Amino acid sequence: MILRRALAVLLLVAALVALYLSRGSSSLDELSDSAKSGISVAAAVCVLAAVRLWLRKAPEQ
């Protein structure tokens, strides 16, 4: 369970970094809008995967 939670935290950090790069970073202003949208979609997928990992129940033994 700790491994899944750690992976969920890493995915959330990756999503936050991706959102920062696509919206807040001035060094990537030359990216097209479609590339920025793709990064935002990837960040959303990371968040959804992190939530799924965090809320998943442990298997019954």
C-alpha cells in the first residue's frame, strides 16, 4: 500500500510540473497551443491515475 501511495504522490508531482511548464513557464512560450493542450491532457491523466492509486483498496487475503 505504501508503494502505491508513493507512486500516487510522484504522479501528482509530475502533473504539477507539467501544468507549470505548459502554463507558467516563460521559457516554453514558443510551444504551440496544441502542444500546451497535450501537456495539460497528460497532466490530467497523471492526476486521475494518482487518485485511482490512492483510493484503491488493498486486496483481500
